Amino acid sequence: MELKKPHMATLLNLLMVLLGNLVYVLSVKLFVLPANLISCGTTGLGLIVSHLTDLSLSGFILIFNMCMLAVGWWGFGRRFVMTTVFSSLFYPMALEVLNRLLGDIRITENLLLNVLFGGMGLGMSLGLVVRGGASTGGMDIPPLLLKKFFHIPVSASLWVFDFCIMLGQMSFHPAEDLLYGVLLLITISVTLNKTLLFGTSRTEVKIISTHSSEIRDAILSRIDRGCTVLHGEGGYRRENAEVILSVVSNYELPRIERLAREIDPTCFMIISRVSEVWGRGFSHDKHYEA
């Protein structure tokens, strides 16, 4: 039986959330914990509690995530909890299973490699979960509440929380470890942004030419990409000018550059990167007139 598109999209989102959580657990188990890194978020908070008490890291994370789920239900309602409950349960349970199966596994002794690969893994996993339409829960919820009730930007409060959590681990870490912790946080942020934009970035091309009609027809027929004709006016000579606007994928850019220069070697071309595009031909299927 063929899956309908909404069902296929839901399945892909679920697989993305599952993969994201799996990568998150593996990153913590293989890189963060073996290197005894200063961490952020719920994991960092759990490292503080497990150092001060006999409570295991996975046990604290499970209890804390359940408390945050209750707070999220109060602040955002049932729908928010439904998108968060899987990650909140999966992470601590999977971490406990890996602790029992793998023991004190260590891939590398190099602290910098652990920071970079741990940060990339955590950033990628968070990006996958967000792209799957879910939330990791835990320490993600307090910044969201501050945004809702006090209009404090999520990014600002999240950085403050993470930095305070890292500072809290300084009582049982040398000062140098804080620098590695900051590097870990930066690596997570960069990789998260790259993961969120992966596959959605496009290139915007604006072409000003006296042969605009020919270039427009060539883009439509030879590259099979839509375009819009904007009507402008030259700033110096006050002459009417047509501006061809088209958004193309990265691999189509060299073709459109060659095409425009073949038709008009003196054309004026502006190329800029756009982070995301929605509309027919990108987020929706192309439509051809009969």
C-alpha cells in the first residue's frame, strides 16, 4: 500500500526525531562523558547533581525531564508535551542502557577531538530533533517559558542558563576545562544552525540586461526554473530596466551564470545566498500548465 504524502512526512519526522536522539546519546556516551567535559543543558546539570549526590546521571535526567514535562504542560498545553515526551524518556533510558552495555568506553584520549566531535554530534542531534518537529525537553523548556511570559529571547536566556551550568561545574574542574566547555557550546551552536539549514539554502540571482526577455525564456526552457520580472529604473540615466529574479539550487547556479553571459556578456548580475525558500518548485511540487 502506497503511503500518502502526509503519512510519509509524519514517518520521516518520527525517524528524524529517533535518529536525533540516538546521535545525542552516542555523543554524550562516546565523547562528553569519557573526556569528563564540562557540558551544558540537562546533561551539565546532571553532572553537577551526580557529583554532589549518589544519584546517577541518567536517573537525574529522567526525574528532571519529567518535572520539566509537567511545567511544559502547565505553560504550553498538551500538544507541546506530546512533541517532547519521546525525547524526555528516550535520552535517559538509552544512556543507562549504553552505560551498562559499553561500560567505560573511550574512542580517543585527545581532549580537543572529544570536544569537536562531541559538539558536532550534539548540535546535529538537536537540529534533527527540531527539524522533526519535536523538542528535546529538559533545559529547553525554561527559556521557552521566559519567552512566553516575559518576552526574553530564547537564544539569550539559553546562553545564560548554559553558561551558569558550566560555571557550576568549575568546583570540580580545573579552570582550563571551562575554555573547553565554551568551545563545546560554540561547536554545538554552529553545527545546530548548519543542520537546521541543511538542504534548504538556495541562491538568489538578479539579472539586469537589455536582453531580459531572451534570458527569461532561456531560464524557463533550458534550466526549468521559474523567474519573476521586476520593473525598475536606472539611477543615472533614468532608463527603464527589467530585473530578472530567480531562486535556484546551488548546483544550478553555474548553469544560469553561463546562460546569462552567453546571451548578454555585459549583463549585470547579483548573486546572494538565502537560507530558506518556500513555494511551488521548492516546498511544493512544480505545476505545469496543460
